[in-house]
Amino acid sequence: MSNPYHFLSVPAKKAFDVTLSTPIKNFIKATFGDKEDYSASIDGFNSLRVEALLRSNYRDDCSKLFRYYDQLHAIEYKLPITENQIRIYFKWQDALVSGGGLFGGKQKTNGSWKLAYENACVLFNIGHAYSELALAQNLSMDEQMKAALRYFQLSSGAFSFLKDYVNSNSLSDLSVDFEPAVLASLSWFMLGQAAELIHLKSSSFKSEIAAKVAAHASDCYREAYTSAKTESAKKIIPDVILRANQDEINKSVDAARKDNDFVYHERLPDSKLIETILAQPIAKSLPATFPITPDFRDLFASLVPIALNNALASFNSKRAEIMNIEINRLREATNVLNAFLASLNLPAAIEDRGGREIPPSVVEKANQIKRQGGINTLEKMFNELPTSLTRNKEILDETIHMLDDEERGDTELRNQFKERWTRTVSSTLTVPLRSEARKYMDIIQNAINADKIVQEKYRMNRDSIVLLSKQT
């Protein structure tokens, strides 16, 4: 888009509608339970995306776009939006055209399961929104010209930050808009327009300072042109955007030369003898910050970051493991002590009533056994052990068999369709399930070993248990 001053804005990426609510609700319920109801926050997040990306005119209002970006940033470490966990497929249309022109041709549609991709697309549109806001200002008014200058600097900072963000998250292959050279060119171009705005006000400057500001604008445009001419960017950003004012410049030079030849007759110095004008870098990119919205309120402020939740679960598991080890040690020591006491006929020897009555401790133990069902309940439990063991092993064996069949099918389809089969490898997706299966197989084996010990103790003490199950 152009204006009387020939400044340009960056086109916007087009977002497609996605459903955020269901997968996020399912994840929170499965991970954190029903301790707190996040339904309102999740629905608000979904509505915010729609209002920010599908219904907004950025020249009129950017607040929802900025708030949505802040919200994405806030949940980055709280909600693992990936192909393997919270599955949300973000789909966007490129703003630029590979092999075409900046403002024409057919844009390509891309998508990804990564939250970082959504974040990057929104940040690109923030750079676009700042450039649109700059063009919407009335440059004949000082306050609005200052606002336009700040918007161009913010746009430059957004694209500069996005270039680093794309590299660190390996997103450059997902869109022609994310080519590092393209983003560098857009950042320099926006900064050049900011410097040119300052030069428009240079009538109140000394001619030396005005020349330095002009040199700075020239340097910025030269950097933008250099980046755009790299191999990865030259098919995306055509020369027309970089040479937008070239015809006007040439006409002005010709007119000035003609006036001098026919009117002023001033001697033009040799350009080689003119002292180099050093640029005055008065315009600077303003870095993207978080939060952009001054009064930003996180919809998921009370939600624990997933890394912290996992660390807490790991801590609880380790604590339970240590407690079990200590309890087992105490039990072993108790058993050793009881065996030693039994060898001394203690405490029975101390409670000897001369055969006239049953010691109170024996009566209490007999009553405790009878309250729990006595020998009959114990017999029933032992009889049910083989059936329960067989059923558990059958369920586990069937689970492993299903995982093997699924992996075998995935391998066959991958061999058949080659690179067209883009689904994540089955063996990667099923790692948690196979780990759980191995854990339960170990549990079953440990139970089998423990059963042998219990059965031996039961065989040795059955007669005594039968006796204690009888009436006093």
C-alpha cells in the first residue's frame, strides 16, 4: 500500500480458523484433574484468536492482536501444543509470493502443529500492523508524524526479532515469509522508512545534519536491497519494492541538472573529491517486548507450567520410592526382631496364664482375624490369585500385540508411500505406551515372586489361622 509520500506497508498473513477449546480442555483435565475449572479461560482464549486474527482491521484496532500474542507467549511453557500432546494444527496463508511479486500472485498455504509457528505468524502480522498504523498517520501533523516514526521503528524491531525467533525454532522452511534474508530485508526497509520520515523534518536541521540523516536512510535501504538480492530472497521480494522511488529520484536529478545548466550555472564538484558524508543513525529498531499490552492479564495465570508440574510429579514419585524403601527396611527389622522373640517364646511366655484362660493378646488377635473374614476369606483370596494373574497377563499381552501390529502397519505404509507418508514414526509415538507396558510386566513378575513367599508362609501357618478363626 502506498501514500503521497511513497511509503509502503508489509502485507499481512491470512489466518485460518482452528478449534482451540476441545484439545486444551482434554489436556488440562487429564493432566491437572478437576481441581479448577478453566472452561471460561479456554473459551476466552479461543474467542480472542478469532477476534484478533479473523475479524480485525489493524488500522482501526490492534489491541486484540497484541493481546493474543501476549497470551501465546504466556502459555508457551504451560500448555505443550505439539503433535504428540495438545494437537492443534495451525494453518496460515503466506503474505509474500515465491517466484511472484509482493502484492500479486497466488500465496501458498502452510501449516504446523507447533505453537512456535502460530507465534511467528502472529508476530509477522504485528510487524504488518505497525507498518499499516504508520501509513494511517497524517504526516502533515507533528504528533502523527512522531507516531508514524515510532510505528516504523516498532515494525522494524518486530521483523528483526522474528528473524532470530524463526532461526531458533527451525521455522524457516514452513513459509517463504520466514526466510531469514526476507525478514532482514523487511526490517531494514521499515527502518529506512523511519529514517526517511526524520529526513522529511530535516528542513529545521542544519544542512550537515540533514545530510547525515539522509545517508542513514540510504544505508538502511541499501541493507534492505542487499538482503533482498540474496539467493533465498530475490525470488520473493522483487526489485519494484526496492526501487519504488527510483524514477522520481532520476527525474529530480535531471530537473536539477537542467535548472543549473540554464539558470544557475554553478560549477559541480567532482564526486570523487567530495568528502564522504557519515551517516547519523538517528532511527533505531525498537525491539519486540513482552507483554506488548500494558494491562495484559494472563487467562491461565493460575495454571502451573507443565515443566513444574512434571517436576512435582517426579518429586512425589521419588519421595514415594524412598518412603517404600525405608518402610521395607523397618518391616525387615521388625521381622528379624519377631523371629528372635519367637525363638525365646516371647511374648507368649510372659502372658502364660497357667492354662486356665486364654491370654488377652491371643483373644484380640483371634477377634481381629475373625473380623476380617477368617480362614474362609483368606482361602477365597488365594484361590482367586491365579485367575487374576492370568487375566492381567492376557490384557498386557494383547496391548503389546496391538502396538506391534500398529507399528508393523505404519512401517508397511511408510515403505509403500515413501516421503508422502508424513505421519510421525509409530515407534516414536508409542514410546510412553511401551514404557508403561514394561513397567506393568515388571510389576506382574514381582507379584509372582511375592506370591510364592506369601503362599509358603500361608502353608506354614494355615493350621494356626484355622484355630484362631474358631470361636473363643
